[in-house]
Amino acid sequence: MKREKKLNKPKSKGEVRRLIKSIVSGKFAKQVKKHFGFTTSGTLGKTRYEQERAYEKQSYIRLRGRFWYQFVIFALYVLGGIILALVVGTFANAIWYILRVGLLGSGLSLLGVTPKETFSWDYLRQYAEFSVSGGVLQGTSWVVWLVMIIAFGLILRLGIRNWYDWVQKFNSRTTNQNRWASLREVDRTYVMVPDRNKFYKGESGFPITHISGYSLMFMQLHPLLWLWQMLKGLLGLNRETFYPGYQKLRNKLMTYKWTERWFKDQVSVSGGFSGFYWIDTTPTHAITTGATRSGKDERRGYPLIDTLRRAEIKPNIIDTDAKNEDAKMSYTALREAGYIVELLNIADTDWSESWNPFQVALDYIMDGELDKARDEAMVIVQIIGSSGSGEGGNDIWDKTAEDTQLSIILILLWLAMENNDETLATPAGVPQFINSMNEFNDPEDKNMDGLTQYFNMLRQLDPIPPIINEAILKAGSYLGATGDTKSSVMFTLQSRSSLFASETVARLTSRSTIKISDYGFPRMMKVTVPTDYAGETAKVNLYNRATDKMIEEDSVKVSRSGVIQYPFHAFFPDEWLIRITFADTHNAVHLRNSWIEIPGEQRVQRNLDRTIKVDPYSKRALKKNITLKMTADLVGGTKPIVKLRYSEAPHAMFIVTPQSNDNYAAIASLFLGQVFSVNTQIASDITRRKMDRRIIYKLNEFSMFPRIPGFDNFLTRGLTYGHIVDMYVQDDVQVTKHYSESEASEIMNNMLTQFHILSKDAGTNEAVSKRLGEIEIQKELVNSQMGSQQQDRGNRQLSIEKVPLMSPKELEELNDGEMIVLRTAKRADKKWRRIRALPIFDNGPTIMPNRRDMLADKFRLDYYTTDLHIKNNTKQLNYEDIFQDYKPYFKGLSKRVSPDDAAEETADVSQKDTKMAMQNMTTLFGDSDDSEPVKTVTMNASFTDLPVASNEAGIQLPQGSQPQIPQESQLSTDEKTAWKKQVQKNEYAAFADEINELDAITLQNTLVTFLRTQQLTTTMNGTLQKAQQHTLITTVPNIYSNQMVLAWFNNDAEMAYSFKQSLKTILPTVATDTTGGGGDLPF
């Protein structure tokens, strides 16, 4: 007997179901989903809750009140009328045949007349069948046709009357103007782009609605594209990451010329797409309201960044990365798209760019634009130490402290300009300047603190620089205060500046490695010409040197300080030429023939083995913009100073703030305000009045950042120039946290596009519900009476009710992925036809996908932060570099305005120091007579002819060993004296024409060669080290003035004169560029 194997037993139906369920819901389903690249679960239809919610908004309309049912019944009436007409016509023909042939033939037969036709019942039967099948319509008897028309008309009348009665009794009585926009209307209005990986043509925009390429709704809109998506899905080409085999094939195809065009601008793409976004490309401010953990970033933030980076015309992005996730999440994806990614990392300055908020004001003041420098300083003080309330009502102490803070910033800018040292003007310099001035407080007079004394000395300057005069005026309230009032103001002032007393913030803001104007104008030219051209019109032309074709043209005004600033919109060709002319009819006649030509070229960067250097992320060849030898013909033969910054890559800046200290968020507000003001100022001065790239301000967790002064104007005027704000808040109440109610109202009114995801706040839900409006729904109430003997009676009543399109309760219970879009500004479709801006409800098949389902491979956090290789820009700075000592500048100003008093004070201080030193020596060695005398050092006689070093170095030489002035044989005393007098009369004149022609690197090498031949003090050794490291000259001025060069030599006129005399012998020995003028400018 054979034993049955257990495996051969048939499985039960339950086991089979469980097996199928495990296959569908297990690894197999995941593999299928991954193969086809499904990005969202909202592909097939709506959930039960969504169906119930929609049902509550529907009117109760019986079948007899619905158009389709009415049309079907009317069609049946028409069909019945046609059939009845055929039957009646057939019957009429049969009667006519009987009368005409049968009766008439019988009568003629009785009369002996043989009829032409004989009556036959078979023929009558055949004739009736022919007539019923349509043969009656071929008849020509008007009698039959009249009978048929009457029969059809009677039935048609019944059908029309029945339809009319149903319309009157059962049709909807609602008159609704509010509704959701249909998907077809969305498709007609917005641009459709792939939802991931693939780069697309045109402008970027905000994602409005998403749909899967496999859905039936998409098939109804774009059937051919749906078939193509299905075919790609079967082949696995819609996966987020391509199969390795296809990726290898794709890379090989890109090397062939005949297939290269298929992959144009798609070189870095490593996956496919299975769905589409409809995006709004019109410049409009947007606000996203969503509670914590509602998916603001996962469904709106990260997909937005991905959509922006894949556009052909990419915007610059500034992201307030409050959670310290956005930068790391999107760094790789942005780099692959060609972005320059920068971090302003307040949480960890070792992984950050450096940014000096005073840098813009410094640039303005170095160019002589004092008004613009003051305006930038005013923006800074309005944010630093701001209370964050927009209600006004700041007390007099805060207002006075704000004015005093502004005056100190103006002083720091003046010191930086006077000493040609930009490190003197930093935010950390404000509290440090106050502390340094407190060292000179008068203990006998509390009102004569060091800061007041400094301002009093500034008043004695003759002439007073305009910026100092304004600083004194701003500090008037502080200087006029006395006693406790002045102490209160000083306390408030120090409190306002306390943020930058932190070493973390001071280190971050001590230098500038970023240029604010690059976010709006990455191709900026600045040319300095003599002030003779101030106010004149300069015509700027960009040419292609290879074809002599003009690419760009514009006219700009020369500033009062002789600066021509112009941002180029077009990309430069491989060989380019910039030509500036003054041939304008309104210019002075003697200036019209002046011109400047700046040639250049773009060169491909190469590795040491001469292969082309390629960006490891974007796979694009790296190029370098090179300027060749400039030629010019200006008044007096003056050579202009040219600065050119060039970049074609978009920028993405992430401002990372620490989670434990919200006070640091003020830096983000300051950065945003400065980006707006600087780029808006440049845009308003040019003809096109637009930035070269739009700037998207992705303000995540907007409520945690302090108030931005003039933010309402930011929104009102920003769109004109290309500033677009994308704000993220948890509810509407958060906007009023730092802004007054009127400001908050204006801010909300400027947000013409609102994305509502979820909110628990009742006020926010009420506001959204009111904006959506109300709809009318029809309800039917039936009162029935039940009795016996068929006496039942019924009474039907209709009622019209008004309900919100979506109630606040429903808004509070939106499903995951659902989103409401309120688009007030969208009033035209893609073909500029007028439309109504109906709200959009993303639900069911159109829910917004999650980042982890769609972009998990591109946007992720599961890798080491060190893999980003972010440069540390502040590691070389020590404490002294960050916090400057301003006491020498107090003493220097004192010597400048009162040289005699300063000398006496110095002598007194020297005597006190000597006494104290003797006391310390006595304490250290005692009064023993056996102690050995201190040995003295006799200086070598060969050093006695060197120039006298500055006393500010603090070095005391033994008596008789002081350096002596050079003899007549070495330097001409008359010539040197005349030069000194000339320097005293005009400190801002050019030091020497030879150095004005040099770039910063060559000039510093020249200075190193000279200093190595001199006997240097401690201070001058520091100058030598900076020159060797090429950090002495951080920016290239218009001219190297006497004052600047004297500052290099610590105001030692003798050494400066020796440097001037030795230039002719030193310059030929300094290594210069041998490429005929080709090379990068030193900025």
C-alpha cells in the first residue's frame, strides 16, 4: 500500500488566500513597486472617509432630476415616437391598399372593368412587412406622411412635457459658484513636469498638484503619454535608480555623437520618473501652514527643492535651515544640478562660510558711497538687539542705544577706511570698541566716560569727515545724557550688542567669504575711473570676439566717486570683449572720445595630466574666466581699476541655527534683509530692473526668526525684482509673534498662494474655511402617512442649505498627503485665457507624495557629514584676530588732535611704568648689594644709519643707540622733506603710480622683498608675515593712497619714503605673470 505524501495534500481555500496575500503584501509587492517606480498610494481612487466627506457635500437629487436620466427617458420617448410613426404609417398604407385595390377593384369588376392590380392577401402581408421595416419612408403619399408626423408629434409632445415636469419638480435648485478646480482645469493652467530625476525646460515653480503616470485620470488627460509611461514601467525605466545594466548602457550611449543629443542636459541623471507635477512658474509669494509632523518638509519642502534644481532656468535658494536637516538632505542633489552650495552654520562655525554683516557697508564706503553705507548700517542696528515686537513703543533708552550703536558702527567703518584694515569693522568690534573705550573712563567725572571722550576728540578733527559728522549727530542723545540716564543707555547698548560678544558668532562674522550681490547678480563688473567722469553716462557693450557680434548693451551712470558698476545678464562666450564708451550727447565734450576695452576668454580647467577637470557631482567640465591685457584712453592717461566677478552656477545658501539658542536666529534675519536690500538696490539702478536669477527665500520655521525691518515692503516690492518668498508656519498666529497685527495682515495679504496641509489652530482653520467659501446643497424631506386600504399618503419637501466648501473640523482632519491650494493670483491659463482662480484640493489620485517614497535615494541623511568636505574658513583665526583692541586708536586720535597733551600723558605713563618696573625688580631680586647688575646690549654700529622706527611698537632702546636719520649722501633731504609735506597735505593722493598698476599678489611680493632688507620692529614683523601670506591686502582699492601705504609701515614716513625710492630697483626682481596679461584678477 502506497503512502500518500504529506506535500501532495490539497491546500484549503484559506491557506491559498493567505499565500496569495503574503505574496502580494510581501517582498513581491515591494519589488513590483520598486520596479515600476510607484511614488504614491493615491493611484486608484478615494478612501472610504474621503467618499463619505464628499457625499456630505452633495445635493440629494432623485434620478428624475438628473440630466442623464432625463435625457435617456426623452430618448426613449423619441424612439417610441419613431416606432409608433412607422406602425401608423404602415397601417395607413395597408388601409389605403385595401381601399385602393381591394374595394375599388371589386367595384370595377362588378361594372365589367378589369382593374390593373388585383387584390392579394399575400402581397398585403409582404407590403406591411416592407413598410414596417422602413419602406414606408420611401412612400410619396402626403396623406401617409401627415399621419406619421402627427403620430410622432404626439409622442414627442409627451416626452417634452414629461422632461419639463421633471425639471420643475426634481432638478437641483442650488446656484453654486464655489467649487474645487477640476484636474482638466489644472492641466490647462499649469506646466506639467516630471516629478523626479529628469531635468526640464523653462522656469522653475512651486509644485501645485501631483499625479501618477499610471492612473486612469492621467490616461483621460494624456492617453499617449500614459501608454509611454506604462511601456517604460514594464522595462523598469521609471525606477528611482536605474538598473546597473541600463546605467552602463546609458553611459556608453552618451559617448557617441549620434546618440549624445538624447542625453543633453541629463548627464547626471541616474533614475527615471513615474509621475508628474503641475507647477506654478509665475513669481508669487507663498505660505505653507502645517502643524509639527504634518509633512511640511516631507511633502512640500524637499520636493520643492528638487523641482527647483531640475529646472533649466534655476533660481538661487536661501533656506533658513532651522532643523539642521535641509542642507545635508539636499546637498548632493543640488551639487549634481550644478549648484554652489554654501552653509552659514551658526551652530558649528568650523563647518561654515564666514560672513561679515558690515562687509556691504565697507564696500560702499571704500567706493565713496557714504549714503549707501549709512543705510546698510541702519538696517543692521534695526535687527541687532531688536525686541522682536512690531508694536512700536520702544522706550527712549532703546532708541538712544540704537542711535549710539549706529554711530559706533560708522566710526568702525571710518577706522577701517582710514587704516585700510577691514577687520576693524565687524559686529564683534561694537562691544569690543565699547570695552576698549571704558579703559579711559575718568574716575573723577562719571559723565566723562571713554566713549564720550572719544566723540569729543572726533569733534576736533579738521576737517571732520562726513561719516564722522553723521556719527556725532546720531550719538547726540547719548552725549547729552548725564548720570543714571547715560548709564541706562550704556547698559541697553551693551545688551543690544551682546549677541556678537560670543566667540562663536564673532568668529563667524569676522571675515566674508561670500558676496551678497552674487545671489542676484553673479556676473558683476566694477570699474573705477577718475572723478572727472562722475555723473556722466557710460555705455557698456559685451561682444563675442570670435564673431564680432554684440551680445549685450546698456547704459549706466558713473557714481560720484567715479565707479561704473554693471551686472551682466548674458553668459560670456569663450572669447569675449567688454567695451565701455562715453560717446553720449549729454556727456561733456572732452570726455566723449574716452573708452575702455577689457578682453578675456574662458578656459577649460585641466588636471596635472592635461585631462579636462570635471565636477565630480554634475559631471560638467570646469571653466575659468580669464582677463587679458586691458587698454584704455581716459582723461590724463589714467588707467582704470577693473574688478570682475563671473559665475554661471546658481547658489544655494543654508542658514543653520543652533537648536539650543534662538537668539542666534537674528543673524539669519540680518542676512535675509541684507540680501534683499543690496540686490534690490543694484536692480533698481539698471535698465532691465530684474535680477539675473530669481531668489527663492525658503523661510522654514519663520516664527523663530526675529523681525526683519521692512519685511512688508520686502513682499510688496520684491516680486518686481525677482525676490520670491516661500514661508512655512504652523498657523497664522505665528506671523504675529514678531510683527504687529497690521504688519502681519499685510504679510498675509501678500501671500497670494497658500498651501494648507494641517493645523490645529481654530483661527487658522476658520480663515481657510472662509476663504474657500460656502456652497448650497439640496436636501429632501418626505413626510408619509401609513394607513389601510391603500390610503397611504406622502408629502415631499425640498430645502436649500448653505454649508462651507470645507468646514474647520474637516480641515483639522485632513488625511496624510492631502493639501489645499488657494491661488488668488492665478487668473490666466497657459495660453493667457482668463480663468477663475478656483481652489485646488489635492486628494485621492492627486495627493502629494512623500519624500521617502519618491526621493529616498537623492534626499537622505544616512551618510557622514564629513563626506560633504565643507571647508573651514576660520580655523587660522586666533582670539586676537577676532576681538580687536581699539585702545591704540583712542591714543592715536588723542595724539592727532592734541599732540602736546598726548606727549605729556605718554611721559607720565612712562614714568609710572618705570617706577612700577623698578618696584617689581626690587620685589623680585631684593635689595641685596650682591645682586649682579643688569647687562646691557650694545647695538651694532651698522644699524645706526637705519630709519627711525615707530614708537608705537613699544620698544625702548638704550641711550645712545637710537637709529639716526639717513645722511644726505643716501637720500636727498630736500626731496624727502618736500614729499613729507605733500603727504601731509593730501593723504588720499596716490602713493606711487608703479604700484597702482600691480595686482595684490605682486604688490605684496614687492613689499616682502623690501622689508627683508630692513631692521623690523615687532609690529613690522607682523606686517611682513601678512604680506608673505598674501593677507595684508584683502581688497583692491581704487588707488593705493599715501595713507594706506603709511599704515603698512605703522605710519613710519622714513621707511615709506625708502620703499618709494626702492620701487624701481625691486620691481624688476619680483616674479610677474608671463602669459601676457592673462590671469585672474585678485578679487
